[in-house]
Amino acid sequence: MKSEPDEASIDDLATRGTLPWTGVRNYQARNFMRDVMRLGDGVLFYHSSCPEPGIAGLAEVSSAPYPDPTQFDPKSDYYDKASKQEAPRWSLVDVKFVRKTPLIALPALREYDALADMVVLRRGNRLSITPVTPAEWRFITEKLMK
DNA sequence: GCCAACGTTGGC
DNA sequence: GCCAACGTTGGC
């Protein structure tokens, strides 16, 4: 899951313990949270749009999906006037801090053959939430985060 | 700031 | 339904 550290960094998550993953306004990314993720699923916390993009820590899905409250808040940057209370358009999950890791910077991620097909690394990928295969998860957590 | 690679919008 | 124009993401 990508986050701009200016908005929510791994340190912010460590301080808060849990964060609602607000602000996703892309249907594919929403579908991952709403339809694919399960309570307890592992999360690679990725810092994007910053001086050193890369994986900065581990987290965990800590809620079932529920409507993103910011879509109904006219004062929010994420307000969606077309979304109705009775048919919310945007869902999210809560994400719980697990631990910080040494930063695995984007150029380093690109060097590993085992990660060659990782969705987040694909050319032109802009999705803020992408799936990680079990093999990719094992490779990153076991080999790189000892 | 640039630009590739999308996704969304809206006219038709 | 098509597609051009526009907006966004995100690395560099």
C-alpha cells in the first residue's frame, strides 16, 4: 500500500498504531480493499512521491472494509458529492502498524529477479494498492528484512 | 518541472 | 459506444 510520507508515513503509523486508509478514489484500488483484502493480511508499507521511494515497513489489515467517511465530508479533500450515504462509493480498511524496516529503496527492489513481476514495480503502474504474491512476500520479509 | 502512462469525463 | 481532452500519479 502506497502512502506519501508527507501525508502518512510509517512513523505516523507507528505513533498512531492504526490508521484508516482514507482517500482512495480509484476503483481498482478500492476493490482490493473492499473485495480482496482480509483481516490479518500482511501489508508492505510503501513510501511514494518522496525523495526516497520504497518499502519502509510492515503493517497488517486490521478491519473489515467499511465506507470511507471522508467521502461524505464537504470539507474533506476527498469529498465526493456524487456518493450517497445509502450507497457509498468508496470503502477502506484500517491498517495496523507491525514494524519499521530498513528502507528497501525502489532501485534496490528493481534489482531482484524474484520481484521482477511485482505489480507495484510494473512500468506505468499508478495504482496505490497492488497485490503481493506469497512468493514475493516471503522473499521480501525473509531475505531482506532479517 | 517534465513526462509516461494511465483513468475519467463528456460531447457526439 | 467512441474517443479526444483533460486530470492524476509518481518517478526522475
